[in-house]
Amino acid sequence: MADDLDQSIRENADGPAKAAGDSGSMEQHKLSEQIAADRYLASKQAAKSKRLGLRITKIVPPGSE
């Protein structure tokens, strides 16, 4: 189901935002909307990853107590 939703979002972002009849007029989605959709899909993919996105470590120099 999640894959279907991802595919649907991807297809909607690729397709036209508006289309007219006989005149053949089409309007594409705004670039900012396409970028937002891409970021959303990338964040969902990153959340599925088993790897850590950020590792925080405490570094202690030798000789300090």
C-alpha cells in the first residue's frame, strides 16, 4: 500500500497540474511543489533505512580526566 502511495505521488508530481480541452492548454506543477514532493519521498525512503542518519560520539583527548 505504501508503495502504491509513493508511486501515486510520483505520478501526480510528474503529470500536469491543469489541462484544458480542445485548445490543448496544459500547466505544469510549480517547481517548488515538485521539489517538495521529491523531498517528501526521499525522507520516507530514508526513514525506512536501517542505517543511522547521524551518529554522535563524545571524543575525549588522551591524558584528560
